[in-house]
Amino acid sequence: MKLQVHDLTISVEKHTLLSGLTFEFHSGQLVGLIGPSGCGKTTLLNTLGLLLPVHQGSLRYDGIEATHWKQGRISSFWRNHASFVIQDAGIDDDESVLYNVTLKKSLRRRKDRQQCALQALAQVGLAERARDKARVLSGGEQRRLAIARSMYRQSSIIFADEPTASLDEDNRALVESLLIREAQRGALVIVSTHDTSLAQHCTECVNLGAYQPSARKDPHMRA
């Protein structure tokens, strides 16, 4: 998966948060969006994921202009290529851990897919919790469950919004290692983060503070 962004402007209610965003990222990269609180990291992440509209600039996936995709095309992009790891993990508390990986009520006729889901849970240390309700998981476990879903789906691109925020040290380190592993698998992983350790493990960081209207510096830094 290749993402190309050219001269992108991020605005909220006519207020420009970021402007002049231009970069290109590829499969196998772990990219960190860093910068001060309120600079627009989450808004940019949602825009890159086509969850918010692009008002100015260009956004391409694998060379295809995605700026004006209709909702059906965006839904197909998420169904076939993308996953999101968010701070509340996007988990259905009333369903089982296994369901939250597959989003299927039953896989009785697809034992191979059930095995893949269990393998993904094993990789994030949750295999023994497969039949539990997701509501009993800790915050760190739910974050790992969201990553297991992306592993199961073999997502080409993963968007992660502050994936290590509010986690204890052990869960923070585990989530970090899982995201690194997903990039090594070949996914393009894009994270918004204040976590210095996670940023240091990124193959590239983009300092969004440099794209704010009040400051235009060299935004690209190699970790």
C-alpha cells in the first residue's frame, strides 16, 4: 500500500489546523504523527482514513486519487484494506473476544478462519480469552484485541490513534511491539502519538507542529 499526500489542508469549521501537508509512505513503514496537543493529529489520521472529507489537496492510494471517493468506495477500502486502532479500541463490549476479531457470529463452516482468528489472539496474548465477553478485558487488552483484528484481516494499512495512551508499562511495550511487527509483516502503519518511545521506533516521524499556519519548518525527521 502506498499513500501519497500533496498540499493537503486540514480545516475544522473554517479554522485551518494544518496546511501544505506533502508526503509519501509505503508498505512496511511505521509512521509517527507527532506534535503538540491540539495540533490536529487525530483529525489528520481520520482524514487520511477518508473518515473526514478532503477539502483541499490530493490524497492517493496506490496511485489512485481518493480525494473524492463516494461512501461505497470508502466502505470497500475499509472492508478490504484498512483497520483502525483507537483509544476506546472500537470494541463491542456485549460480544465475545473472538467475535470482535472476526465480526462474525459463527464460523462453524469456516474452521480455517476461526483458526486464523485464534492464532491472531494468541499473538497478542489473548487466546485464552476468546470466549469471554469483551467487556471484561482491561484497556490494554482491548487495545491488543483491536490489533488482533487487523492481524486477522491482514490489513494493508493500519491507522492507530494514540495506541499506547493510558496503558501501564507492560501493555504499552506490548502494543508497541505488535505495531512494529505489523509493519514488518508489510502493512503501512500510521500512528498519532505523544509516546517518545513509540516515536523513536517509527521509520519516519512527521512533526505536525511544522505544518501549523504559525510555523513552517522542515517537518520530516528520521527516527
